[in-house]
Amino acid sequence: MTDVHALSGAYAVDALDDIERAAFERHLAECADCRAEVAELRETAALLAATEAVEPPPALRDRVLADIATVRPLPPPVAPPRSRRRLGNLVAAAAATVVLLGAGLAVWHQPWEEENPTIAESVLTATDAQSTTLELGEATATVTHSDSLGRAVIVTDDMPPPPEGKVYQLWFDVPGEGMVSAGLMPVATDQTVVLEGDATTATGAGITVEPAGGSEEPTTPPVAVFPFDA
């Protein structure tokens, strides 16, 4: 089975299928090393986007395409100096860029190079991202927030459905305002959901079970509370 850390390079060049991408985004919510690596790869990709396209030799293209999903330039347990880390990421991104260009794909057309990358990706890879993970029976849920972006994301794994006729509702705990609705969660076991509203002043987030359509304020005790670190 592929080490999930090894998927950072493939994720950065949008080379994962939907199942792998969802699994890696759940991992991103808990792994600061991978968030930093993906962020640096995207920064490198922005620099490479300005370079001239070069047609790679067929053998190089085939070899990198075969290895890109399993080769990781640096393992997460060791944190090398920033200059060495960036050099390793630059090499990996450069190889991937050559392959994509040779395959007729422009690296600057990938999601991280668009003017409006997805909010979830931006939060999960933000340099100030902070995460809290809770075990909810057999399920796990992780809330990641970024003060610089003012947004928060919840990633669930094996989340059971709410009772019939009920929904999971998300909340921000805002000083002076109490629990402020942050939207409803779709019914799905594994998902990534962006909380609605500004997370900047919130001191935490929560989940409650509410009647279908949601409530203006919590009507049941929370099934999970995710404190935001100061």
C-alpha cells in the first residue's frame, strides 16, 4: 500500500484520482509536514510556469509518469533546512512539470495556479493552519482553521449518518455571540466541508444534530466541539 505521505507530489500536480485525492486531503488536515510541502510545491510551480516548455525525451516522460505517485522527495519525519527543502521540492516539481508539458498539459492550468483555488485546499495548506482531530466512536473528524484566511474546513472519516429526519449542523463559537451557524453537513461518510462564515474571531467549532433544514441556534448538546488554539 502506498505511503500516504508519498502522495504529496502527485497531489501537487493534480495526478490523483478522486478517491486518492479525498484520502490525501483528509491526511492533509492532520499532517503539517505535508501541508508545508504541498504549499512549497505550489510556490515552485508558480515560478516554473514562467519558464519555456521543453519537450522531454519519451523515456524520461514514461519513467516519471510511472514513478510520480510513489516517489516523495523528502520524508516528513526529518525537517531539513528551508533552503535544502525548497531545492528538493524544486527538483520534484520541475520533473513533474516537464512530464506534464510533454503530455500536452500546461502546469499553470492546474488548480493551484488558478486565481481562485478551492477554499478547502487553501485552508488545508495555509502556513498558519491549525487542526483539531476528534474520535467520534468509529469515526474521526478534523477541523482545520486559518486565521489569515478567516476560514475553517472539516474533514470526516467514517462519519455515520444522522438520525432519520435530522441533519448535522456546524457552528462557530464566537465570543459575545455564542454559537453561530456555519452551515449543514451533507450526508456522507468521508467528506471535506468548508464551514460557512468568518472563522477569524471564533474560539472553536462544533457539530450538533438538528431537525432537517437546520436551526437558528443549537437545540441539542454538541456531538463534537473543536477548540481553536490561541
